[in-house]
Amino acid sequence: MKVLLRASESRWLAPAAVLAAVLLTLLLTAVPIRLAGANPAAAFERYLVTPLTTFGSLGEVLLTATPLLFTGLAVAIAFRVGYFNIGAEGQFLAGTIAASIPALYLPDLPAPIALPLALAAGAVGGTAWAFLPAWLKRHAGIDEVVTTLLLNPVALLLVQGLLNGPWRNSATGFPDSDRFGAGYDLPRLIEGSRVHAGLLLAVLLVAVTWIVMSATPLGLRLRAAGQSPSAARFSGIRVTSLQWRCALVSGAVAGLGGASQVLGVQHQLTASVSNGYGYTGIVVATLGALAAGGVLLAALLLGTISVGAQNASIVLQLPTQMGAIVSSTLLLAAVGFLAARRYRLALRRRRVR
Amino acid sequence: MPAIALEATSADVASAPLAELVGIRKTFGALVANDSIDLAVQSGEVHALLGENGAGKSTLTRILYGLSQADSGEIRIQGRSTPMSSPADAMAAGIGMVTQEFSLVGTMTVTENLMLAGVGLGRIDRMAARARVLDAAARIGVAIDPDAVVETLSVGERQRVEIVKALFHDCRLLILDEPTAVLVPQDVELLFASIRRLTADGMGVIFISHKLHEVVEIADRVSILRRGRIVASVPARGLQPRQIAAMMVGADAASPGDDTQAAALATAIGLDAHVPAPPAAVSTGRGAALEIRDLTLAGASRPLLDRISLSVHTGEIVGVAGVSGNGQTELVRVLCGTTPATSGTVHVGGADITTAEVPARIAAGLGRLTEDRRGSVVLNLSVEQNLVLEDLDRFRNGPFISRRRISAHVRELMERFDIRASASDPIRSLSGGNMQKVLLARALSRNPTALVVSQPTRGLDVGACDYVYSQLRGLRDNGAGVLLVSEDLDELLELCDRIVVVYSGRIIGELSAAEASREELGLLMTGHTA
């Protein structure tokens, strides 16, 4: 048997690969779910269906998906142009720090000034955190995968340092910041749910990204630069400059996500503000095939699984980590099948004498 | 009857061909690459295999050498059916192959390279291997220094090493896949002398070439493949190149209606008998379309381009000849704007583009068609996207792309340049010829003042070559200047008004196409100045 590259592929092949990935995921994760003492079918229902059935849990899904939309979009923008930004986590955290600065030092500003200020600060923070790796990549050719990744724990340590130092809670003494001024609360979107205006901002960014990618010369140039830098360069596309700009925009989007999270959900800076959103953003971008619409769907899917995992842990006594197992298995299966669809198997004939 | 049959059988065994392919069929999806092919190579025979690109020659030789397996049919070696499931089987059966892509390790010596080919388990006997190299070199009648490091050798010398390597395995049938494509004329002569010595020893040779005058010179028998079938297998003696060309495209040379086609084809293939005289260029008031002055590109030890000065006038095709690796690639890169020049200037139609970025070069009227076809397009993007990638700003509608104008433009180009694909196909699925048409369309649609072209027909079939030639001529006749870099002398002699020869990064000679001879060019290409 031999593995050969497909000359052409039919349209249904990519959806079929995703479907196969979902089926394989269900099959594989049934084993640990069974081992944890639950019925796999019931567990899958909890993971994928239950969260979408009630108003309250639907709101939680949207709330969970919001930071993932920001980080997923940030990663997708960078990956599209061939800049492998693994640092959305650090940029997200930098965004939370930067948004906290006006919120802590100018607590009395009214909302119409406070919110734009804090959100802009978040975007600037994320951009600043993305700046160094992008600069090193552009001027010294240093691989961005390593530098962006290594700056993630630095950002976390910075958050912890601030919370244990100058920003320690003045009332309780815990390593959490003071509560932000009331003007800094992102408005709730729906009565009776924690969904906040950050979701609107994220969806807006998704829409803008989609339009830029699919309908402007810039979008086509970005794709060309990401797919084949040398050919793009030959065609007069300034690949290095595009990567530089996308790296900074990616950082800004991730930082905006951090700002949205502290202003919309936490209302104070805590060390656990990120919960790995930056890393999950890589999963979201990959599952979403680096497309804006795909990021939207993938973020909602992972949000659903994550809310479902909490539900399952209460009802079925499954550990919440099982949700992570399901989504990471799904990622591996999807990436595997999507890569494998480019190939076909050829059975080598036995020679007939 | 039985007696006769028996007699015939024993006669068969006595005169069994060295190698015989019987009823070979190979399909790739819907494409039939080889269709019930019968082919026999006798010992002592040079059997030329001819056909357009895509006719099935490489598929057939790959099957014979065990690199791919036939769907049906069998291979007989000296009358005995021998399955070839890998090159190891082929070597064991006494078959050797030399392809255009050499498989030598550049940093090792000749002897070490040949030892690699024959390494099994156990002791490596360097002295014995060295002796065998000298032995094999003597067998093909050339001098090879067994201790020379391969990367210091010329292309011709490397090819000789490859042949010696093939001979290492007690080879009785040698497959040479376009062996002359990379050689200067003097090396071709040496190669032919080697082939004659080998066949005199009783070896069989399968010789694949596009160059008909070579085939007529060296072959004993000519088999012609067309669309996967053998359409003719005839003795080479007395055969006219023109007849072969006609058979290759399926035209009957005798029928008068096909005269023009056969002539076009003959020129496309490189029959130099009737090179049409280039139209006398307009001599008055010609400006320079492309003006290169003292262009230098520094390299690690010596300059890759050394003070190149050259001007291409409007309405002129200037050829750049040279053995590969003498600065042609670098020259094209510098002109195309992918490598910055160290010093010197480049003007297109009066505009200085020496340090200009690609869009400015294009705007100044520079067209580019490089040898790296697949590197000039983004393979995963569609034909349409690639066609407009360099001119996106022309199709803007406010901040957005106008899809309507793009598809109208693309439809027009695809029609005008006869691109046989759908606009939404990923360009990686296109054949070499079609891809070249896309690149031609992209470059020519802007009516460039000067076109830089490198190896425009490498790997293309006869029809596509002819098409490229006619487009280049059309551009010239419309008043553009063309700089044609090619390793194919036939191509240069046919298309160019003037030919310069580069050697070691310098221009060491210039000839007008009318006075240039193959020998003269060949001498210059090897660095001999008169």
C-alpha cells in the first residue's frame, strides 16, 4: 500500500474530513468517559446539546466564547500571513494589565470616556507585548514561535507581581486588584445574563476581518504572503511588512480581548483572569481553518463544550478536565483528517506473472 | 506445424532482445499514460525514444527502471519475464538510468559517490572502488579523476560520473533521459563517443531527447510515443528530422496542407536547418527598452555578476547563453527585483529601476517570466487570483476588490492566451504549459516595455513551446525589448537577434544571431574567448 498526493480533491472532502474527525472524537473519548464511570452518550449530550437548550446556559456559552473569539481571531490573523504568533496568551494578559491602569488610577471617569479609554489601553497593551517578537523577527530574523511563546509566562509573572505588589487589594489584602470604578463596567447585553458588550465588539471584529480577508486587495495579499512568501515577494507583495503589521494587529486584538474580559466579567484584575484563553485561541483558529467565520463557529463550539463540561461535572460527576480532553481530541482529529485528505491510499497490485 | 513452432521458439531465445516491454499499460486516474506499449531494445543498439512532453516517455522508463509499476503488461530481460518492483530489481537485471537530475553528493569525491551506490554491508574497499572508477571511465573512453570532489566538476563531468555509476552494477542496458539538455556542444560530442563505445561492447541504450538532429546522429532505431502509444518504431538510418517531427504530432509530412504545421513544429523542436531570418530590426530611432550598466552582485568568494553591461533595444530579442550556474539565475533575480544589486544601474524605458521595488518595476514597464514557474505563483490560490495578484490595485472599487471587473479581465486573458483551466482551479493543478500561459498572460497583459524571460520552454511540450515562441515574437514585433536567458541553444538561435554569452558572471562575448554558430557559442560558453 502506498500513500500518494491527490491531484485534485472534490468539494465534499473537507466537510467529510471534519465529520470523520467528530465521529472519531466521540469514539475515542467514550473510553475515558466510560472509565470515569459515566455513560458516554449521556455525557456527549451534556457536552454538546444541554448547554444550548436553556436561556441561562446559552448565555454562559456566549460568555465563555467571547474571549475565545478575540484570541482565536488574533491567532488566525497572524497565522494567515505566516506569522506564527503563539503569544496570544501573553498579549491577552498585557491587555488586562493595560486596561486596569486607567480603571485603577482614574476610577471616577464616566462610562463614555472610561470604556473607550480602557479598551484602547488594552489594545495598546497587547500591541506592546507583540512588539518585541515582531521587531526581532523583522530585523534579526528570530523565530517568532519561540519569542512569542516565551513572553507568555513573563506576562503572567508581571500580573502576579503587580497583584502582590502595588495593586494588592487595599481592603482584603488578597492578591487581587481593587474593584474598578463603576464607569468601567462593560454594559450587559441581555437582562438576566452575564453576556456583555465585549461579545458585540468581538463579533464586529470578526465581521471586519471577514470583509478585509475576502473582499479587499489586502486580504488576498495576506493570503498570498502566508501561503507562499517567496512567490508573494516575487509578485511585489511586501511580505515582511505585512507580517509585521499583522503581528501588531494580532497583539492588539488579543489585548482587546483581555480588556473585554476584565471590564466585562471580572471588574478587577486577578491572576487567573486568562484561564488559558490565549492558548485555546490557537485551537479555535486552527479548528476554524484561520477563517473569520470558522473562528466564530469554533469559539462557539468550544464555549459549548466548556459550559457542558461544568454541567457534566455536576450532574454526572465527570471531572471538568474531561471537557478539555474532548476538545483537544477534536482538535487533533480535525487537524489529522484535514491534513490526510490531501493524500490517497493506493493499493499496490501484486504482479501477475 | 509443431516443428515450425518449436523452431521459431528456439530462434526467439537465440535472438531474444536485451530488454523487452510487452503490453505495458499505466493509467493515472482517467489519464492513460502508457497504452499497451511494446518496445524491444537489442544489444548494441541505441534506441531513441521520442515524443512530446506528456507523451509517456518518462512513465515508460520509470516502469522499466522499477520506479513505478505498470497496471498490466510485462518486462522481459533476455526473454525472461522479470518483475521490476524497485530500482534494485532493475539494477540486478542489468539496467542503469541517468536522469537530468543528478543524484551525486556534492561534497564527496567521485570514488566516494560511487561507493555510496554500491555499499552493502561489510568492508568498504576504497582502493578497489577507485580502480573500478578508472576501469569504468576507460570503458566509456573519458578521463575521470576519481579523487575530484563532485561540486568542483562541470555539469558534463558530473553526467559522466553518473554514467560510470550506472555502469557499476554490471549494466547492460542504459537509460539516458534527456542527457544532452544540460550539456554544451563539446560535451555532447564526448557523450556520443561514449555511447558509441558502450554499444560497440554490446550494451543497449535507451536515449530520450527532444533534439531531433541528435537523435538522427546517434540512434539506430527510433520509437515515437504519442499520447501514451507507440505510433512508429523505425530504423533511424536515412530518417529525416522533418519526418520524425511530423510523426510526433501525428501530421503526415507528405501532405501539403500540414507543411506549415510541420515547419512550425520543426523549428519549435530545434531543427536548425531553416531558421527563419529575424526581421530586420528598425535601425533608426531605437531607444533602449532595457539598459543594464556595470551591474555587479557580490558573492562569497567572487562576484556572481561582474560588471554586466547590456542594452536591449525596442523591437529586439537579446539572448543570454551560458552553461547553467554562470550568473544567469542571479541576473534574472536582480532584474526581477528579488535580489538587490551590489552596484551598477538598470533602466527600463528610461526609468531607473535599480533599487525599485517590484511594483515600481512593473509600473516602469518591466515584464518578468522566470525559470521558477512554480515559485512565481502562489500554488494554493486560484488561477484567477494569481492572474491579478500583481495588479490588485487596478481592480479596486473604493477599498474593495471588484469581482466583476476581475472576472471579466480574467476571462479575457484566459481566452486570449488559451489557458485551458477553470478560473477557480487552484493553480497547482495546472500542467507546466498551462501555468506558463498564466504567467505569460500576467506579464504580457500590461504590454511591457521590456520583458525578462528565463528558460521559458523548459519542460514544456512542443505545442506549448511553439506558443511561447510566437508570443515572444509578437511582443518583439510590437516594439518591446526581450531579454531571453536560456540554456537551449536552439531556442536562442531561433528567437534572438543578438546573443551574449555569460561565463563566470561576466559577458565574454556577443554575436549576432545571423553569424552565431553552435560551435562558436559552445566555445564561448566554456570560457574560451578567441
